[in-house]
Amino acid sequence: MRTFAYRTADDVTQAVTTHGADDQVAYVAGGTTLLDLVKLDVMRPTQLVDINRLPLGEVETLDDGRLRIGATVTNTELAHHPEVKARYPLLSQALLAGASTQLRNMATTAGNIMQRTRCPYYRDASAACNRREPGSGCDAMHGINRMHAVLGVSDQCIATHPSDMCIAMAAIGATLTLEGPDGKREIAFNDFHRLPGDQPEKEHELRPGELITYITLDTPIEGAGAYYLKLRDRASYEFALASAGALVSIQDGVIHEARLALGGVATKPWRSHEAEQALHNQPAAVSTFEMAAEAAMQDAVPHEHNAFKIPLARQAIVRALREACKDAENANEPR
Ligand SMILES: Cc1cc2nc3c(=O)[nH]c(=O)nc-3n(C[C@H](O)[C@H](O)[C@H](O)COP(=O)(O)OP(=O)(O)OC[C@H]3O[C@@H](n4cnc5c(N)ncnc54)[C@H](O)[C@@H]3O)c2cc1C
Ligand code: SF4
């Protein structure tokens, strides 16, 4: 058994100071990722800093119309928040597609962003895994890789980012506020997670000791329809094989603005600018959606057991776009 110290913090400065940018120290929020990984001997912190008492539990609309979410707002609170349901339905749908009620009651917004891959070799301390132990190899590459990624992969790592919530955030656009030993800074959500490249152990742009304090969503696209589709092995309590989050606005019979992000198929929350370009100024028709799906998956690289994800993701994209367009058309109808 490994022992660790446990500290609580009452404000952000105290949390950052207590952490001390020490790589043996970890922040803990809901604990639904971290404590699992500690029990599996994958993460071995000598000290935890509990951030649940920090004043980061509110959701508020800023003067410029953006929505600011505190880091410790739970997935349940966020999914059911009236502003989220009314103005960011894609986020609410994606959150409710994730995990289970009990987990969502504990899981926090920042913890969800920081959750680790579900690659079984990463979670098995006896397996070779470049992400867990740089340079040790990758047992997934020639192992059971049915759940693994086809977009953004490298010859070092093919693990998917497992979050549903992050797919909605990638489509909506957001800014993360970070606070650490060197002060406060901001980073665009879509620049936060890193591709594995030749350093899969570097999963994100957080610097040592930095804490995510807020996630601020961009203002929503006016009149946009939204749809999150998650395809998985069973209907609940399961990670995505492929998922698609779509936001579409329609003007004068053509797609005016489209945002598309993909989950379950990529090494980070995957915004598909290729698909968005293919949709721009095109009629909201199945042939257009198929062209966008083709564009989104054109650079996919399959491994032995996961080639099925490419047509599956294409179908998820077509269906999500079709439903988002229907939603936009309904919103445009005079009442
Ligand atoms: C059985 C199971 C099924 C699941 N299914 C799904 C699913 O279908 N879809 C899905 O999206 N997710 C799923 N999840 C993952 C779940 O959503 C995450 O475990 C959860 O969101 C993590 O949040 P947390 O607050 O519990 O994080 P914690 O476990 O407390 O922390 C996770 C990581 O984030 C760091 N961290 C936490 N807060 C901060 C902060 N403010 N700043 C910097 N670092 C921070 C911690 O140090 C740690 O490294 C599942 C989890 C389980 C156990
Ligand atoms: S795919 Fe990535 S996380 Fe999984 S074993 Fe390989 S290096 Fe590790």
C-alpha cells in the first residue's frame, strides 16, 4: 500500500501554494478518475490537494454574453443548468450521454477535461505504455485496439480522449482560465489538449502546479440547431466508439455556419475544420452531410481492430448533421 498526504484548500492561492508545482502532488476534485488510477497504481501522488472548497462552483453569464463555468461545477449541475439547456443544448446533451448519474454527480467540469484515456494498457501498470512510462513502448499498437483512435494518432500512441463533454466544448469554442505559480493566464480550449506525437506523456498545456479555475464558453451561434450523437457498445454507462457533436445555422436555404467535433475516434477532442468547410454555403441535404463526413475522416489511420470506426464515424456525422439541421429548421419556423 502506498500512503499519501491529504490537504484541503479554501482559496485558489492556497491551493496553488500547497501544490507547489511538485510533480508528486495532484489536485483532486470529484476523484472519479484520479482515485481509480491511484488504486490501479498508475498514478502515485504523495500528496493530494482537495479543491472542492474553492469558490469555483458557480455558472454565470458574463456581460458579453459568454457563459463562465467554475472548475468544480459538477457534470450534473452543468447539464441541467437552465442557461446551458437553453443556450448550449449541445453541451447538455453531451454531458448526459456520459458515464452514469452517480458519476456525473461527482465529476467536475475541470476534472472531465483532465480525465485520462481509457486505453486498457495505460490502466494496466504491467503493460508497455509510452503515455504512462515514456519510451516503454505501446502494447496497443499490435494488441487489442478496437477502442483506439484513427485520427491524430502517432507511432507512439493511439489512445482516444474519452470525454463526451469535451466534444461539445470543442464545437462551441471555449477559453480556459489557468492559475499557477507564475500567475493567471488563458488558453483556447481547442489548443489545450495535445496530440501524442513523439511525447504522448504530455497530454495538455497545463504547466506544473497550474489549476484550471474557469471554463468560459463562446457566445452561441444565433439560431443554430444542435445535436450530439454517441455510438457505443451499450446504451448507457459506456464510452463512445464514435461520437459527433454538430451545431448548424441555416440562412436562405443553405448552411450558414457549421461546427463539427468528434469523439471516440481521435487522440484529443477533435474539431473538424475540413467538414465545416465542406458544409459552408451548401444545402442542408444528405449528399452534403456525406461529403462533410468524407472530409472529416479523410486522414484516418486504422489499426488491426478499429478500421470499422471510420465508416461508423461517417454515419455518426451524417446523422448528427441531419438532426442538427432539423433542429435549426424548427427554430427558424415562425411560431
Ligand atoms: C465507470 C466510468 C465511466 C465513465 N464514463 C464516461 C463517459 O461515458 N463519458 C465521459 O465523458 N466520461 C466518462 N467517465 C469519466 C468521468 O467523466 C471523469 O472521471 C470525470 O469527469 C473526472 O472528473 P473528477 O472531478 O472526478 O476528476 P478527478 O478524478 O478529481 O481528477 C481528474 C484529473 O484532473 C485533475 N484536476 C481536477 N480538477 C482540476 C483543476 N481544476 N485543475 C487542474 N487539474 C484538475 C486531477 O489532478 C486529476 O489528474 C467515466 C468514468 C468512470 C469511472
Ligand atoms: S495507445 Fe497510448 S495509452 Fe495506450 S498503450 Fe499505447 S501509448 Fe499507452
